[in-house]
Amino acid sequence: MFDKLMNSLFGSAPEELPPEDARVALTALLVRIARSDGQYDDVEKDQIRDIVADRYDLSPELAQDLMYQAQELESQAPDTVRFTEAIKDAVPYEDRTSVVAAAWRVVLADGDRADEEDALMRLIAKFLGVSDRDSNIARQKATG
């Protein structure tokens, strides 16, 4: 499964991902953000699981399965620039803006906005093609 998904994302001619693969890729991006400060706490994992359960209308068990797949993909994915650019090429803009909003929820889940997380969020929004304005609106919604 991961070989096909990795080839779809990082092959020479990226194409739009099927919904199931897009779910894994976008969830893997949330995992990468959560791991960016060197701490991948239960509160962050719970937040990601809640986000994907809500976003994709999944049972807790299916959300957990998606998390396992996403964690595996994240650990195999190349650098963040290539990873986010591949997602940009394979996922519609609306999904990319909503994942930035979800990512802000993950960043803020543990109550601590680390410098590494802020820097990664700026990078991810940029390489996903999400405007600063849309990312700021998403952050404001997540805080409040």
C-alpha cells in the first residue's frame, strides 16, 4: 500500500490521489507537525485522531487505523518541502486549507506553541499553496 502511495506522491508525474490515499497523506502531514517540536504527546495524538474521525466520519477504531498508516507514511516520507509540494499537486485547494486549519489545532493542542511548530506551519502553508491570510484565519479559528 505504501509503495503505491509513495509512487503516487513522489513519482515523476504526480496525479490526484484517490480519497483514501489523500486521507493518509493529509493525516501524515498532521503527524509531522505534531512531531516537529520533538514531542509527540498523547494530547496531540488524541487531537489528530479526533480531527480525522470528524473530518472523515470515522469510528474511533477506523480513526486509529488511519493514524497508524499516517505515522508509517510520515516516517517514510522525504523532507517536508517535497512532502507538502507532493500533497499540493495531489489534493484540491479546499482540502489543503482545511488541513492547515486542522494543523493549527494540533499545534495548539498541548497548550505550547513551540518555535519549531510555528516555523513548520509557515513552511507548510507556503508549500501547500495556502495564502498567509487563509492560514492566519485558520489559526485564529483554532485559538478560539
